[in-house]
Amino acid sequence: MQKTNQPIWTKNFISVSLTHFFVFVTFYALLTTLPIYVIDELGGNEAQGGLVVTAIMVAAILIRPFSGKFLEKTGKKKGLIAAASLYLLTMIFYLTVSEFEGLMALRFIHGLSFAVVTTATGAIAADVVPAQRRGEGLGYFAMSMNVAVVVGPFVGLSILQAAPFETLFIVLSAFMLLGVISSLMIRSSGEKAVQKTEQKAAKVSFHDLFETRALPTALIASLVAFSYSSIVSFISVYANSLGLGGVSSYFFVVFAVVMIVSRPSLGRAFDNKGPSIVILPSLLIFAGGLILLGYIDSLWGMLLAGAIVGLGYGSLLPSFQTMAVQSAPEHRSGHATATFFMMYDTGIAAGSYVLGLMVSMTSFSVTYQISGILVLLVLGIFYYAYTRQQKTRMVKERAEEV
């Protein structure tokens, strides 16, 4: 029992969480404001505004498989500092962009560093959190991203109400500078088993890029991300269509508050009682929130849906990430994290495109209802896969006892 009392909030954990927070503040601030920049400053159209969002996700998906190998060679701390510094440098270069093509190239470069930074922070967080409290600890760690979902757009849109885009880019560069400083405060951790393995072969194998043991969990998480993309990509547009344009930011505020309040107890439940006790109810609640969104027509309906979605989805990402990391050896935590987020990013990117087509062919209401039904299907897939895994484990344990 003493091991379970090992602290989560160490200097390393706080530093990596702050780095993660500043990265996602800038990420979500740009996600919200760059489409406006394309249309108002560069003379582009709505389709081009959407492409600047897609570009960074495509780059992240492409580089994810290589980020685990990169971190294995450099060491997680050194790789994080290098990638965070490139992320900062790219952020500064937004001040020089004057054409759409240049912005697209910059977004692609930004996606490369974004993928490595977020892989490194996730892997380091998994290393520094006590193994017996990993569900709880990674739950707290994921909150840094969820809070950034609110802070980033709020900062970005607030600055644009009073100042030009140049000011926005300077402020976001300052945020990312703080992120780099936070990364410098992390002490090396969990990297002892790495150095000897990289001398074996010059060839790059599937094992070098992916952690196969994390793939089943990552695939299930990608389906959840597919449905969640309907929130990230369309909630503000949906609110505008309902005449609730000013409410979309409050949706995320309620989402974040409910998530923050519920996360500690759900994280402890994950560690003490296992994944299914958290994931199954969370999937059911998340599905209910999405389906409810298809029927709302008022401010209170939007806020209620935000609370339900926050309660349901808020614990799914850290829970699935914890399962992915736990499925691999400690020295492969970077590969497991990279594999997990590659599939998660793919789900977001694919969902944004496919559900966007669905909206154009049907309506927001139908799209949210179908997204909720998909989550219910995921619930069934997870229940089947997890119970089968548990039965296999019990058979092996009984065989070992005999």
C-alpha cells in the first residue's frame, strides 16, 4: 500500500504538464483564429480556412510513427526540448507570412514539431507518474490539454477584438517560450533501457515505428476521436446555425469545469477497480451527450450537453492512453504513446472530413445523432474486447497456478 501513496505532483510532473499546456494553448488558439486570418488578412475563402486546420493534423499523423524512434535515439528530455524549440521557432515565423501557400508550408512544419512534442510529453508523463497511480496521474496530465481547449480560443479571440494578428502571434510565441522553459526544468527519467537497443540494425522496421501491443486500444480510441471531431470542428458553426453563436465558448467552459471536477475520482477508480469501471459508463454518457446535441435549440440545452459531453469524454482520452502505455514495456512508452496519438489524430482528421460531408448532405442534428450511435457501437466493441482479454488472462493465471 505504500507504493500507492507515491506522489504524483512532483517537479517533473508539473513541468511536463505545463509544457503540454502551453503547447495546446497555442495549438487551440491558432486552430480558432487562423481560418479568420486566411479569410480576412490573406483574402482566402472558407475552404482554404479549413485547410490550415487540416495541414497540421496531416503532418502530425505522418510524423507520429517516427517520433517514438526519434525520442529513443535522443532521449525523451532532449527530444522534447528540441521539438519544443522548433515549435517556438515556427510560432515566431507566423509574423512573416503574407501568402496562403507560405502559411500552409508553415502549418505543415508546425505539425511535425507538434507531433514530437506531444509524443514526448505523453511519454515523459507516463514515466514520472507512479505506476500504481498511472490512471489518476495521466488523468491529471490530460487536464492540461482540456483546460487549454478553453484558454486557447479565449485568449486568441480576445486579443483579436482589441489588437491585430501580429500581437496575437507575439503573445502566443511568449506562451510557447514558457513551454520551452518548462521543458528545460524536467529531469531525465525512464531512459536507461534505450541506448543499447539502437545499435542493432540500420534498417527501420515496423517495430521501430509502432508499438503493436498498443494498437488494439489505439484503434478503439480512434473511433471515439472520430465522433469527438464533431465537437472540435463543428460546435461553433452549429451554435451559429441555432442563433447561439456566443454560447459555443461557454460550451467548452462547462465541458472543462465538469471534466476537472470529475477527473480525480474517475482516475482513482481506474487505478483501483480497472479500466471498464470508468470507460464503459463514460462511453455511454458521451454517446448521450452527442445525441442530446442533435435535439437542442436553446442556451440551456447547449450548456447541458456541454456538461454531459465533458463528463463522458473527459476521462476517455487519459484512460485509453493509460491502457496503451500499460500494454508495452516501460522503455517502449514513447512508441506506445506515438502509436496511440497517431491513431487518435487519424480519428480526428477523418472525422472532421467525413462528418463535414455528412453535415452538408443531412444536417448538424443528424450528424450528432449518428456520432452518438457510433460511440454506442464502440462501447460494444470495447466490452467484447476487454472481457475477452480478461478471460484469456484468467485462463493463463489458472494454468500457471496448476
